[in-house]
Amino acid sequence: MTEEIRVSLTVNGRRHVLGVKPNTTLQNLIRSRLNLTGTKKGCELGECGACTVLMNGRPVNSCMVLAVEADGAEIVTIEGLAPDGDLHPLQKSFIKHGALQCGFCTPGMLLSAKALIDRHPDPTPDQIRSALGGNLCRCAAYPRIIEAVRSWREFDGVPLDTRPRIGAERDQERGTSVVGHSVTRYDAPDKVTGRAVYTADMRLPGMIYAKILTSPHPHALIRRCDVTRARALSGVVAALTADDVPDVLYGVSPARFDERILAKDRVRYVGDEVAVVAALDEETAERALRLIDVEYEPLPAVFDAEEAMREGAPLVHPEDPKFARNINTHVDWHFGDIERGFAEADHIRQERFTGSRTFQAPIEPHAALARWEHHGGKVTLWTSTQTPHYVQRMISRTLGIPAGNIRVIKPAVGGAFGGKAETTPLDFCAILLARRTGRPVLMKYDRREMFQHHRGRHKQTIDLKIGVKRDGTITAVESRILLDGGAYTSYGIITAYYAGAMIPTLYKVPNYRYEGFRMYTNLPACGAMRGHGVPQPRFAFESLLDMIAEDIRIDPIEIRIRNAMEPNTRTCNALDISSCEFRATLEKAREASGWNKKKGRLPRGRGIGVGCGGFVSGAGYPIYRAEIPHSSATIRVHEDGRAVSLQIAAAEIGQGSDTVLCQIAAEEMGIPYEWVWMVECDSVLAPMDLGSYASRVTLMAGSAVQMAASRVKEALCGVAARRLGCEPGALTCRDARIFITEQPDVAMEWSEAATLAFSQSGPVIGTGSYRPPVLGGDFKGGTVGTSPAFSFSTMVAEVDVDLETGFVKVMRCLDVSDSGTVINPMTFHGQVEGSIHMGLGEVLLEDVVHGPEGHILNPNLHDYLVPSMRETPEISSLVVDSYEPRGPFGAKEVGEGSILPVMGAIANAIHDATGVWVKELPITPERILRALKENRPADDAEKARSEPAMGVSE
Amino acid sequence: METMTLMVNGRSHSVLADRETPLLWVLRETLGLTGTKYGCGQAQCGACTVLLDGEAVRSCVTAVGEAAGREVTTIEGLSADGLHAVQRAWIAEDVAQCGYCQPGQILTAAALLGTNPHPNDAEIDAAMTGVLCRCGTYGRIRRAIHRAAKEAGDAGRP
């Protein structure tokens, strides 16, 4: 035991004298000793800024300050930004501008902003970028944060309300009271004050902490794993190895369960989980990991998808003959007549494109907290997940606990982007350890462990061939893709299918061939990430289409318009396109960007490019085969008639779904948004919903909510009709009144009808559910890519490329979306902006790199670059008029679809600026310089002008 | 303020506090052991009872300085798994109603059985009288203590 050192400091105006260990950080003092959990832990390395507090008026990363250094200091945390019960104008401005999504970085962001305005009360955008550049926001609410900080004074002395700001975005007018309006986010007040509780912020009496020991080898046999010495360490409560956990395989897709809670006899990547220790505190648990004796027998490993397929390559899963040659998934699709399609083409071009391994990198690390309830074998799990239902189901199956006995609660989630869509070893181990010890067990990954767990984007190598007629009409597309999947399947089967399924949704492709191989390698497993499987093939397609357009001298937007998907179309791979205003997005983008004045007319080094994308509005089928509603909701009217609670297990992960669902409920029932309580994501309180993935919440959960709300409305209209002496069908509910549609003056208050209904027949409860229509073709993998509706979008990007250094500065991004009716313009455009940033990171910066022994070389936010506020270009997000008949109030997807145009648009803009194509992601300065050196673009351009460019070029 | 070494539930903690601070608040606020309850702050209700070297004391009137260097046992540390003989008996007899006084009751009962493995009703009443239960579970507490005594006796250990 180390002697404690006396530290005296003032936190939020209150003096504290505490004894601390010499290695205690200011962050831990604030969070663990003072219970001020608004200060977040994102990286513990001073890279993300989530733990920013003010120390003597200056912003510091509290993870990088020792508590003893803060002796005598004046500290302000988010909880102290404004006096109790009040909000600082900055906080109000953040709420009103929608300058947050998941909210995890928001406290740090606000404190950096506070320090700035104390020095510069009227900061310029550049000052804001500079002052807040060290605070990473993976949702990338940057444009809104800049605006919120810039205009903070407007909110000084102004009371906060939830109504849209005057002059706030308003895209479409559909005669609605709540839907279509930028009401403030439901969760914003909690997120700007540090009150939002994320899993790792939770404290339960008697809670202990656990950490996992992972493999240092990329491939090895475990000869012995002995936890005796770890168990003997003072403060250790329990230690488990594979022998102590169920010997059951789990995973995501039932067809390929290939993971174990703890590795049994073989580890398959650096980071594979081997043993777990629970202790009274985290430090002891970490110390105990070093006392576990594991004897490994290292084996040859394979780190490259192409290598993995070669005869004689080391096998990642040698125990299963199904995986000979390391092929985890093989997709073999033929639609139409590919040979005839290419024979009909006047011009064919084939190119190879290579993507990168990108990582979701949410600022909140995964965390899980489990507690056994000592009552009928029940367990509660709080977990940072986007798919609580799948977690519940997988725990039930793997640990043999009836699903109904598992209560899954999703607290606030600090970003997910696909990375929190599966059950983690944290979930399993926390539950097992909590059962073993009788105490609540909290587990969390640190930043390095996040990278090791991965489940990020698959790196794809894409051989793509497109044939077109002289006028640019596509006659055939052939795509062969090799996906590096890492050591386990995760979502990878679906990824491999998605990589092919979504290509024919944007343009009319009559003949299509796709062959995909998802390969096992001894690297961390890849999974689902925003745009799931599609961004890299889309990057390839959009690049190749531009190359072809250049070859046959058609304007890039024009060639897209000529091939653009049309509404009510069945694609060659049997996907049913319902509403579709893709062409309109292209035309609007062309006009709004000034395309015709700029394309081909910008000086060398400056360029403009177009890219397109689109995505599903929810998957047509669940991950496992089942005839179940995909979403369900319950709405209960409170007995005073002036509030309702909406119970739903759709997962708010920062995208704003709570807000959108409350709006849909309020609109349908005809009550104000402020009347709705969201009771979200607790499997005891809310009926089943598949969660937040595949952009499903607005359409699917929204439809369930709309049905539940309409049933409440029916009940109240029945009561009101008797009072008003009319048929229930003659009534309208709007703005908290129920009136005869034809005689608006004959009315009663909504609340009066509600109280009357309660007094007559008890609680007023409406239930709703949603299941998609039967979709898809009758062929293997025909369910992947199906959806009731598809989004479409076009992005035009302008870049400035330094031809000396290869550095790319993105000047402007203009996105035009067809997402049906926009429920909340503020959150909608926030999603588009966030998606654009993630796409910019992927195309220009991001790549998880491994060393020769399979170790990650950049498992931190210093070396793995994600966009910061300094990289924020000017972004315009526009919509076209669109209505999706299958969606609630006409709405469909946004947020995943909008990442898809980004990479192609940037690559095409870089080509416009430099004359070179970089076909490998990320498009780094080195790659641009290399391409410039190799290609001598000036000569090529000359050549292109002098020769007709028809024919085949490979 | 001074740094003291506290041994709580088998684990030593270095704590910076005023010597006169009631042990209750150091347990609850500094160490986060909230199983020990505040009921009156005047040693009148017994909800804050903890064991000091095996003896039941009121932590609300025990200065932390007095506890330094001695063994403190709170409800969290009575057993590793929450199933000490007294706790098992408490569950079997369905003792708890609101539960607020129960940590104090259980620790007092454990202390009693530590010195007197087979107490009679009068001895139980004498030992337990200082721990108030407003729900009135006294009859069941008595039965539970007898049960725990019997179980421990059957198992051949005190």
C-alpha cells in the first residue's frame, strides 16, 4: 500500500482535502473520488480531449495531470460550468444548434470553448477551430459546434425551450406541427451538463472491476494457463480461464459461430482473450493480469487476405475443414447475362482498388456492468451497445440463461457506428464474474483494447469492371472482391454480401456478376461499420465511373444522370426500390455547386468531384431467422392527460433517434413534443426492438411508434366522439386538442379526453409493431441488401491539393439527399455532416496498420488519425422533395447513406486537381506524390485530348 | 487532517481524514461502502453498526482515529459471496422488509454468535435491543439467529 499524499484543491467552487496516491490522475480524482462523472474517459493518453477540465482557467486533459500537480488549483468541471439548475449560454447554444450527437465529447468540448470565450468573447471560426482542435468528436458535430461557440452571446439571458430556433432549418412543409421541425434533442440538456450517464459512469454498491488478459501472439497454441498467482494477490476476488466459462461457440451470424468467451487452446490474433480477473479496484486487476502464467506455442500466422488463400498458408481455423484455404465466406452471384452485357458495351474498363482497415473509434470505449439480482436467477446488464436485443439473445444462448431473465439496459452510448453491434467478452465476463462473486462487476476496454477488439471496416481489394455504351449507358458490371476479415466472422458474412448487393441500387445495371471472398487472417476481426461493406466498393465504382466518363468524354454528373435509378424499380439482384429521387439529387447538386462553371475549369491543384451513394432503411430480415416484428413500441398516457411515456428498445446512440421517435409519437397523437417521456432501451420496460443498425430506426421503429400512437389516438377519439356527439372517424387530434375535422370549433382538450378515458376504463395504452414486407430474391444471400426503402445522395467536393507536398485540403462539401420526409432537419443535417467527416477520415487519413508480428502499430488516437475540427470543410447539406410511402410520415434513411458518396467524390476531385488517380485508400500525400511522379499527368491529358478514347483499357 | 491506515474487510486503505470524523462517513463517502446506513447519528438506532475487531460498534459515534489500525468489518465484508450463515438464515426466515436496518442487525447478530454460539431468546434480545427495526421484524430476527446458530452448530463450526 502506498502512502497517500494530501492534496487540497477547489473543484467547482468547493474546497476538497483528499489523500491521493502519487499516481492518481486528476481525472480519476474527479470521477472516482468526487463522483463528478461528467468528465469522460476516452483515451487516457491526452489524445481525445473528452476529459478536459479547466485548471486555473486553462483547459487541460485531466488524464494527463497528476492529482498532486493540482494541489492548490482551482478546477472547473462540466458540473460547475453554470450554477446548479442553470445553464451557461454556451450550453444553451449547444442545445439549440444541435451541436452534439452522442454527447460523450461534449463536456470537454464545452470547457475548451469556455476557456476560449473567456479570452476572446467573440471568437472567429479559425480561433474556435484552433482552440477546440484537440477535442475529438467522432460524430463530427464540428460545423454545429463552431456555430454554437461563435454565437454563444445570443443565448445569454435567454430562457431555454425546446422549440426550433427562429430561422432554424426547415426543409419541407407538410402541414405538420412537430414532424419536420427542428425541435431540440431530447437528450441535449443532460449531455451538455454532464448528467448523461454512460455505462462506465455507473457506480453500484459493492461493485468490483475486471480486466482481460489478451494474447501477445498472432497465432499460438495455449499449452497451460495458470491463474493461481493472480488469485493469490490481495484484492483479487476471482479469476477465470477457458476452463471456468461455458465451452460454447458464439458470434453474430448463426451460420458461423466461431468465437469463444475465453480462448480454449488456441489464440488467433494479438488481442485474443485468454483469461479475466476481477478485483476490488482496476489497478489491482491490471496488476493481477501480470501474474497469470500462460505458456504459448507460437504458430505461423498469416496477415494478408491474398496470402491467406494460397495453398499451404497457415490456417486460422484448422479445426474446421469448411475453412480450408481460410475462406470464411464465398459469394458467387450472377444476375442477367454478363457476357452479353460486356459484348454489348462500346467501352470497357477494369481497375483494381484497395481500401483500408478503418476503425469506428467511438470516443466512448466499450463498457459493461453486470449484477445478479438474487431473485429467480435474474441478471441485469448495463452495456454500451447499439443492439440490446441481440446481446440479450446471444447471452441467453451462450450462457444458458433464459432470455427473459436477462435485463439489458443501454445507458447513454458515446458513439457506436457499427462497432457496438455485437456481444463482447466484456458482456459475458461481467455476467459470469458477477455470478461467481455475488457482486456487481464493471468492465471496460481502454483505447488500445478498443483497437484490438476492432470489428471495424474490412479492408477490401476490389477488381471492378464496367462496360458502357457510347452514350454512357451501363451494360454490365463485374466485381471481384477480397475482404480481409481477421480472425473471426463477426458480421463478416453479411459484409461480404453487402459489398456486392448494394452496387446495383444506384444505377441501372442490367447484367451483374459479383464474386466475394471473405478471408480469415490472424488479425483482429472486422465487422460492421457505417455503410457496412459498401463504402469501398462504392469508392471503386464512383472512381471507375469517372474514369470511364473521362474516357468517353461525358461529364461525370451527366453519366450518372443517364444511368440513375428510378422509383418503383426492381434491381437485377431483386431489390425493390420504392421512392427514388436520385436524379433530382444529381441535378440539384450540379446546380447548387456551380458544377458547370467549375468542372475542368479550376486551376491546377484545385479540383471538383462528384460521388454518389445510398443505403437501406433497415434490413429486410433480422440477423437470425425468425418471424418476429422488427420493432415494437408501447405508449402509455399519464393519468393527468398531459404527458405520455414512449417505451421502446430502439437504441439512441447519438444519432438522435429518441428525439425523432418522440416527434413521430407527438405528431401522430396530436400533442406537443414536450409531453413525451422517452423510456428507452430497458428490456424490462420496453418491448423488443432489433436496435440501431442498418439505418433502421426512423423507418422501422418510427412505424411501430406511429402505430402505437394511432391506437392511443383511437382510444381517445372514442371517448371524445361520445362527448362531442360525432363518429370517432370525424375527429382530428392536433396541438393538444381533439376537434371535429369539419367544425374545428367543436372541440375538447386532449388532456380532458385522456383523463376521461382513464376514469372510465383505466390506463390508456397503445401498442404498435412493425415488420417489413416479404422482400428479396430466391437465391443464396438474397436477403442481404433488402429493405423497404432506399436513400440516395449526391455529394460534390472541392479540394485544394498542394502539388509539392501532396497535402489535400478539402474546401467544400455539398451533399444533396433523398431521404424522404425529414423528421427533424437539425438532427438530420447533423447526421449528414458527421457521415461526411467519417468519410473524409476514411479517404484521407485512416488506416489501422499492423507490424510484421500482427501487432497494431497505431492503436491510439495520436497515430490513428481521425478528423478533428481543424479538418472541417465548409459543408452544405441539402435535400430534395421526396416522400417514402413505406416510411412514417414519408421518412427513410439518413446517416449511413451519406458516408457513401464521400470517398468517390474526394478521389474524383483529387483527380480533377492533379490529373492522377489514386486507387488505394487512404489517399495520403505520399500516394498522391507517388502517383504524380509515375503518371506524368500533363502528358496523359494531352494524349486524351488528341485520341478518341474508345475501346478496352485494362 | 492526517493519513491513517484503515483495515476494512481484510484490505488496508490509506485514508486522509480528520481523526474525529465518524467512521460511518469515511466508510460511506471515502471508501464508497454504502451498505452501512445512517439512521440517527447519535448511536440510538443501530443502523450504522459495524464490527471493530469482531465487536459490534456504532460507526456514527466511532471516530475514525479510533478505528485506525484495527479490523473493520462492514456488511460488504461479512462474507465473500453474501452468504454468511447469518445471511442465509435471514433469507430463509424472510426477515427483511424495508431492509434499511438489516446490515446493522446482521452484523450485531454475527457478533453475538461470535461470542455466544447458542444464545437463548433472552440473550438474543439483550444483544439485539439496540438495533431498531421500524418494520418490526424482531420475531423473525430471533428465529433467524436461532437458525444460524443451529446451522453453524450442525456444520461443526461456530
